[in-house]
Amino acid sequence: MQLARPTESDDPIRDARAVLEWAAEAHGSSMCVTASFGDATLAHLAASTLPGIEITLLDTGYLFAETEWYADTLRDRFGLNLRIIHPDPHLERDVWQRDTDACCAARKVEPLGRALAGKTAWVTGLRRDDSPSRARTPIVHDDLLKRIVKVNPLAAWTDAHVADYTAAHGLPSHPLADRGYPSIGCWPCTRPVESGADTRSGRWADDAKTECGLHL
């Protein structure tokens, strides 16, 4: 019998744990959790709700050194079961200088495809607060393009929820967070953001591009 999908209440933090528990019960080892490690929220929430759960980081080869250090620090501090997936080592370098879409396709989308191979559910850290393009993100939906159930336990979280959760669990911040980087991707395409600006406005700042292709 198929488990009923979870619905939202007035407590997004409690809902997030319930969504993860539902996903684990419904999909078991066929679930993949990916975290970008721009902050510790999803990684800590998943690991504390589902001890031992594998958490996947897509290392594009262009991550900030601070992001790599941060992921290592969180793994050691919280005992994360961290899996790191790399792009093809023979990829042409510096494609980002002329074609960011091609760069993202090779260094993010293709590795994600390998991470999701054989999986039936994909857990992400998407939040509606991230940007206008994510404002209607559901907590669970069918990703028809990837043919997978997409689970977004943090969808309803605001910045205040993230701050409360971070404080409650004593989570460290990403080293770049207090240097003007509220959204952290690859170093060639991420810039600091001015106070009050859209948190993702530092991503592909000189381009109309707003997503890397993972969440189309």
C-alpha cells in the first residue's frame, strides 16, 4: 500500500522532519539526499532525523575552498555519512568563461544524474524564500523530467526558521556567509550580494541565468 504524501501544517520545522521520515519509509535506500553546503541546515536535519543517511555533495571542481573545508568540518563534527561526486576528470577546463550553461550541464547536471541513478526519491534543500523562481516549491512532487519523486523538506522555511534552527543546534555558519555571500555556488559565478538584495542575485550576476539546471 502506497503511503499518503505528507501535507503542511503551521510548523515548518516539525513538517521538515515528518517529510524526511515519510520519504525514508516510502523509499528507503532508494532515496538520495543532496546538499550544497551553503549552510548546515539540510545536512544536519537529515542526519539527525535519519541517522546514518548518506548525504551527497556534488563537487563541481569549482567549489570555493571554504565550501570544501566547511563540508569536511560538518562531516567530522556531526558524523555525517558524506558522499562526494565529481565530474568527469577529462572535462575541458574554463568552459564557464564562454558558456555557463554547458559548464553547469557537465559539472552539475551530469554528476547529479549519476547520483540519482537507480533512485526513486531525491531530497533537496530548496526553499520558497530562495528566489521568485522557487516561490511555489512544494514539499513533495513528481519531477517528470527526472522521473523521480522530489522531496523539499525545507520548502516552507524562511530565513527566520533557518536562523532559529541554526541557533537551537549550535550549527556553524559557512565562512563566506558573513562576507556578503548568502547563496554560495561555484567561485567563477558567485559574487557577494549587497544588503537587501535578492539572496541569489550574486549567482551569474552578469547573466539572465537564475538556475544551474538541477532544479528545472
